[in-house]
Amino acid sequence: MLNAKRSSEMAEKRSYYPHLASPDAVRPGDAPRGVCLMTFQSILFEKTEDGLKKETLEAPIFFGDLNLD
Amino acid sequence: MNHIGAIKYRQEIAQDLENGTLLKNIKSFSQKMIIMRRYHTMIEKLYNKYHKEGWFLEAVIIYCDTVKSLAYDLSQVELKSRGLLAFREYITNYADSDGFMALLTETEKLKADLSTVKYCMLINGNKVKVCKYESEIDYSTEVEKTFEKFKQSAVKDYLSKLPIGSGMNHVEAAILDLVAKLYPDIFLNLDDYCTKNADYLDETIALFDREIQFYVAYLEYVAKIKRVGLKFCYPQISSEGKEVYDYEGFDLALAYKLITEKSSVVCNDFYLKDKERIFVVTGPNQGGKTTFARTFGQLHYLASLGCPVPGREAQLFLFDRLFTHFEREENIQNLRGKLQDDLVRIHQIINQATLKSIIIMNEIFTSTTIKDAVFLSKKVMEKIIQLDLLCVWVTFIDEMAYFSENTVSMVGTVVPENPALRTYRIVRRPADGLAYAIAIAEKYRLTYEHLKERIKA
């Protein structure tokens, strides 16, 4: 179930970036010369779970009323 | 977003991006990434293998250059936000990693090798022969030199300009295949390179490229509004206290439209203190009441996204849900009248709302008699007060403004000397329907003088 979800997320990302490295692939950044603190996740969401939750949201229904559309 | 930490995380990043140099560099990064993606889109439409591989190499060249430039640019600016500091650390390590360096070296070498490819084409009738260039004499230089002495003055250039495009016709493709046969090692390396680096794009860099658009787009939108002197601020966000305020606030979408039309924008202030929870907005039609209500909703929504909001200084509430009740046209499908529809919708809102919600109501119960509207409004108001939530209520019923200690009266004002003119200022003061009664009477020719004139006539 989780793998299926992950694959569908990856497919969606690949529609935008066809040459995106797979999360399991050995990437150029995976073999750093010095100390490598790869703690960066996102500049939109402090925690990864927030991001996954928000990405699926549609425009709020009050958008039209508040002139935000 | 529903926790303050997440909002502050974004506010810090947006504040860092207010540094013009950094924003310019980030935009340059995005532009290059767009070009890289454009190359990949183009590759999908090409059919010749080497042609595709050539553009793939160009895409990687741009990618490597973009990564290096961004890593350098970020190292040159002072950053305070946790998000950009973490990203800077990531990209610095990534740009310095063995993997990236190997990709860069391999890419540069391949590009250099390809630039050594030189060939000649011998065209004879409908036959084209391709061979290696072996320092044959370039006769065009000789010819130019011979005829130089006859040149009297500048002459019109009759050379036709051949279009430079990314496409390739079947003849060019066949020539390229022949060239590949002349330099098998270089083109074999190109094949291997493309296979090996098919997934060269780092997921985190790609994610950054996508996410940074949120900030860039909003800050660019805001910049246009700031240029006319309107203010934006990073609001304090409260998840418990409901004392909210905003000074010199405005409707963002309306301001953008007015600025585009070169019209002026009116700012308004508001605050709620102690037990105050509900703004009851009254005043003349077309006087800015709805705009005030929208502004309140927009400010809270934008603040919840971590964006700077319109205003000089603001403190806003972290809501769980935002509900709006604006006038809707009757929907023939649901077989409900306007009053029934109003009641059904407000009932649903009250049922779903919590003490952390915000409700924005614009002219409810306008389709019934004043007596019924007052009765129903009071019932709804009781429920809202019971919920202890924040609310803006635009209404024509003045008495709602004095309902309880939880309500605050805000009034749309007119020019005192000419009540027909709106100021679009919404001020905190007792509702006084009389303030614009004269203006309405004049508009409909119902003043004492007008009536007397009519009777005489």
C-alpha cells in the first residue's frame, strides 16, 4: 500500500521532472567528500508530514467570496 | 497551516527573500531550471538518437551551472531562516560531493570532446559525402582576400540569414549519423553518459525549485503593491488569545486591481480587545463594508500560509477553519428559496464551526422582512457568541452592533459635507443609520424638498 502510494507520488513528480533521481537510486549527492548533513526537507513545510497532507488539498471554498481566486 | 511553528518557518524564509540580491539570484536559478526543463520537453519530441543526446548534455550543463551558481550565491548572503540555512548547507555539500563533481567533470569533458568534432561535407548533385576535416584550405578566406582590393565602400549584405533552430531534418540527421561513425569513441561515450546519468537531477534540488515558486510568486505580486507606498508586515500569530489587530490594512486583490488602473487604495484599521469577538459592519451601500469583511478573511488566510500581510502592524488568530456566508443566486436545483437557503447554509456553518473558527458573513437575510431579519439575526448571533469565535458580520441591521459586549460596531463613512460621497473608510464607532439617510433620500429624490416639488408638479 505504502509502496503504491510512493510510486504514484514519484510518477507525479516525474511528470514535471522526467530526469528526477529515484529516492532509492544512488545520487550524485550521496557520496559527499566532507561532512554531509542532509537534513533539509522542504522550504514550505518544517515537517515532512505537513507537506504530504497539504499537497492533496484543493482550493478552499471561501476563495471566491474573499476575492482570492 | 495549523501550527505556529510551521507559519514562523515560512515567515523566516520570506523575510530572508526580501533581500533583493538573494531574490534576484533565486529567480535566476529558477529561470535556468525552466530552460533545463524546456530542453527535456524538446528532447521528447526529437527522433534522432544523437540529437536527443546532444540536448540532454546541454540540459545537464545548465543543471550543473545552476547548482554551482546557487551554491555560490547562497554563500554570499546572510541568511537567518532555518529553511534556507538548511538548504544552503545541503546544496553546498551536494555541489562539493564526489558524485556531483564526477557528473560535472564528465559533462565538461564530453562537451570538450564533442567540440573537437570537425567534419567536411562534399555535396555533389544529390549525394553528400561526410569525412573528417583534415586541415583543408578554407577557400572562402582566400577568395575574400583576393577581392579585398576591389572593395570601394560598405555594400549591402546579400547573405541570407539561415534560421537557427533546435530541429533537425532527415538530411541533417543522416549527416549526424555519419559524423558519429567518423568519431565512434566520442559518440560511444555520449551514449554511455546519457545512460549512466539518466536520473541526474537531485530530488531535493528539484523540490526546492518547485517550492521556491510559492515565495517568489507572492513576493513579486506584493512588490508591485509596495511600490505605491502600501505596507506589508509579518503578523504575530496567536493560537489562543483572540485580540487581533491590523493597522493600514487593505484588500490585497482589490489593491492590485486599483493600482493597475492607477487608482488610489484606502487603508483601514481594526482591533478587537478583551471579550470583543465580532465586528458588526454597517453603513452606506458601496461604502467598503464587504471589502472590509474580505480583508479580515484574507489577512487571516494569508497569515496562516506564512505570508506577509497587508498592513503596517498586525496580530492575527490561528484559525482551524474559515467560513464565509456571502449572498448567492438562487439555485434552481435545490428547490430552496433565498431565505431557506440562507438558513440552511448558516446552520451548516454553525454546526461545523469551533471556538477556533472564523466566520465572515455578508448581508444575510436580505430577502425577508426587517422584523424577521432582526429575529433570525439575533438567533444566529446568540449561537456565534456561544461559540466564542471571531466573526465579521456585514449587515443593514444597526441594532446588531449593540448586541453584547462581544460585538464591536464598525461603520462605513461618508464625506460629511457631501454624504453621497463614500470615503471607503470603515471606522470603529456606534452605528448611526441617520448618517447617510439624507444621501439615500437624495439619491431616490425623496427629501422634503424633492417631495414638495413633486406634489407641486
